[in-house]
Amino acid sequence: MLKVLRGGQLSSVQDAGRMGFQALGVTPGGALDTVALRVGNWLVGNADHLAAIEMTWAGLQVSFTEDALIALTGALAEVSCEALSVPFWRPVWIRRGSVLQMGQVIEGARVYLCVQGGIVTPTVMGGQGTDLRNRFGGHAGRALKAGDTLVVGPQPNRYPRLHAGLQCSPAGFASPPWQVSMWRDSGMPADRPLRLLAGPQQSGLGRQGLESLHSAQFLVLPQSDRQALRLQGVALKARYDRQPSAGVCFGVLQLPPDGHPILLLGDHQTTGGYPVIGVTASVERTRLAQLKPGDSVRFVPCGQDEAHRLLQERERRLMTIRRELAQRAECG
Amino acid sequence: MRRIGPLGDSAVLVEFERDAAAAPTVQGFCAALRARGWPFMLDLVPAFRSVCIHYDPLRLDGSGWTPATWFAELETLSSAPETGSGACLHRLPICYETGFGLDLDAVAQQLGATVETLIEQHLAAVYTVAMIGFAPGFPYLEGLPGRLRLPRRATPRSRVPAGSVAIAEDLCGIYPVQLPGGWHVLGRTPVRLFDVHRHSPSLLQAGDRVQFERIDGRQFESFGPC
């Protein structure tokens, strides 16, 4: 079991989300950084989709009642155990009774704590993640706070050599010397513009508006949350009729009348009525999940074929990482 | 059909004619999609005149379709004739008494009608669930009599009680839980619209029809907590 000693800024149990219920108004939700969740799960020998703790910005503190195999992925942050820094992107054996303490995020916004066996919560509509706005799923339908106890699923006996290493080590944790290269789209600078596909109402921006959309810098505002990033940059105007509400998805860039775009994330409402001026490529989801207030973003046009190709390429790279991890796990 | 177009690289929006009675077409199209059961199709969201189909682009690529050939198939499906509707008619109890119909007096005044006429007109209509949205289980009901049409409240309420039946523009809606909202509250239903622990969490589905049945405060209380 995991005992929460401090909930931090915003920590919640999240899995791969609950798709399939949007017709009932239920948001897909789930871990915003799905790549971090998947790789974290692979590192501890779990299936892709098992639930983990998503920590935003800072402050979570947990203790372990049993030895546990964990992995930290996602944003880069100060995480310590008995005053020693705990490495990211590799499997880590934590000794029973140890306390894991998360400080401030250094780069990015969200850290994932994956545990072998996964965090087990009652399944609600096919998902174990927390719907924070509607207060169901996950742990008691809310963010984690001090005093919460989380159940860990059955742990197969993987990484036996690493576990044996922990027994010999005086420290509260042990980890191998290797790690998966922290997830980055290879060769791309971190401030590379986000690839944006044309949205159904993009033509309403006019030529000048479209140029502004693709050249301006937008600031991520403090009102941003798991539902959406609120952006501020050059005020855009869309010429449009009132849209009847229609389905929206992760990455949809809406333009409300005030001209400041809203970029939808995982906890988006299932439908929306604002004009959709663009949709970010699926491959950008990880970067969107790791943006925080004060960051700035730019957009660059991207076509349907290119978006599909980039996603396929990344999936191939991820599969390679998974294979290598499996081999290393056997060697300990 | 008006337009079929991508919504990014993992969803597609199929929009239907503006002037047609869209609900049966939208429902027919959804039924046709479900019958296909493509494994890469993750979710369907019917709305007023559209259906949003969420899909997994990686699984689509591995299934023998390309986005282009699949979109063409969707086009064929969306113009197929409607099949018989399997929609249910729900009779929902509603209490218009003081403390429930928070805006009844104000609405009657704005419309220049008596409260009783207003209630009669609201009760007489048979509504169609055009879509569920805004919050889990919140139905947007079409079929509000034209005489009851009003813009939203100038100042939205920060808390509209669960079960509130409210109107705005040409729609009627029901708040499944306490939520902020700017619609005019005419009454309240004791029926629980959304419950995550039910086999079918949402009582209403897009395409269903709804008729309200008047109850008094005592009957409302006998339903137990909403």
C-alpha cells in the first residue's frame, strides 16, 4: 500500500482514460501525458494502461508499506528519498517504510509515479482515473490528500536482481545504472512550434487572422488546468455564425468571442460551441500535457498525412524502447 | 448531408443539414456506425446536427483503411436511409411549486403570461433529447414551445440545484447535479438523471423523448433524495 502524507498541489490517480462514454457527457480524462504513463508502466513491468499517480507541479509525499518497484516519468522534478535524489525514467526498488518526497517541477508540469501492479481503484465506466470536475472515479473521486491510502495491485516477481540489490544496499531505494532516454521528439528543440491542423471554422479567421495564428506567440495563462490551456497572445477575431454545439476532442483550439484561444486537454467537456480554428496533431499531446502557466507556445500548420506519419514514427520508436526495456528487465 | 471533415487526426465531424429535423438522421447514422463496429472507432458523440467520431489513428492505419477511404465510407453511411427509431419515451415528474420553480414568476412576467399558462405550455410539449453534454447526463431537449423562448439570465447562478428543469433560447435542460448555470429554472424533478453506479449511468440518451408530469411538493419528497 501507499500512504499519502501530503497531497501536494494537485495529485490524482489517472489511467489511460475512459473513452466510450462521451455520448453521456462523460469526459475521457485520464493521464494527460499518455507517453509518460505508458513508459512508466513499462519500466515497472505493467501493461500500458494501469493507473498511476499524476502529480502537478509540486508537493506530493508518499510512504510505502511494502517493498515496491516504481518509476518516475514525465516532467523533470526534484524527487528525493531519505535526502537522496531519486532518478527518473528507470525502475527503482523502494524499501518498505521509505518516504518519497516530491519538490518543485524543474521542467514541464506533470510527473507520473507508476507502481508495479498499478494503483487499484474501483472501475467506473471502464476507467480507474479520477474525474475531478464531476467527482467520481480514482480515489474517492477527488485529488489526493494526507491520510489517503492507495492499494497496489498484485506484483509479479520481475526485476529479481534489482530487488536483491536493494537487500544489500543500505539506502531506501536501489536503481539500475541505465535509464530510458527521457522522452523527447528526437532532434526537435523544446520551443518548436506546436503542429496545428486546420479546424472546421479556421476560414472564419480570414487571411490575416490565419497569419497571426501561425506567427504569434501565445502565453499559457494561470487559469489553465486539466480541462484546457487558456492562451493569450494577439487577439484573434473569427467571422462566424453561432455554432450549434458539437463534439470536441483533445487538442481542439477554440476561439471564444474575447479572441483568446482555449486549447482543450484531457478533461475537456464532450461538446463545445465556440468556433474551432485548429486542432493540434495527436503527437503533440505529451508537450501539451507538460505546459504550465508562463510558458509560451507558437503554432505551425500541419497536414493530416504528416500528422499520421509523425504519430506512426513515434509509435515505432516507443515500441523499440519497450522491447529494449523488456530485455534489460530480464538481465536486471 | 452538409459536410464531413476531420477534427484533427483522431476525430471526424459529420454535420447534417441545418434545416432538416436532424435528430432521427443523427440517431440513424449513429446506429449505422455502431453496427459497423470498427475496432479503431473509440467513441461517438451525437449533437444537435452532427456526430463526432473519435478514432485511434494508429489502429485505423493497421486496419486496411486510410483516412480518405474511411471518410468516403462514412459519407456513404451518412446518406443511407434512416432505420426505425428505438427511442424511449420518458415521463419525468416535475414539481413547479415555490422553492423548486425558482424563476417561474420572473419568466411569466417577461413573457406576459400567467404562471399557470406557462406551466401548461411547458407540460404540453413532447421533447426530444438532441444531445447530452455540458455535464454527465445533462440533456439538451428540443421541442420547447416557441412562446416560451427567452435569452439566458443576465446573471448566471453559481449554484443551480440538482434536478432543476430550466429553459433558455429554444431549449429545455435538466441539471443532473448542482452546477453553475444561466438558464431559467421552471421546476425540479426528483428523478436521478445520472448515477455512475448504474449499469446505464445516464437515464436519458440522445434521441429519446421526454414528457413532464406535474407532481406536488409532497410527492416530490416521497421520491427520496435526488
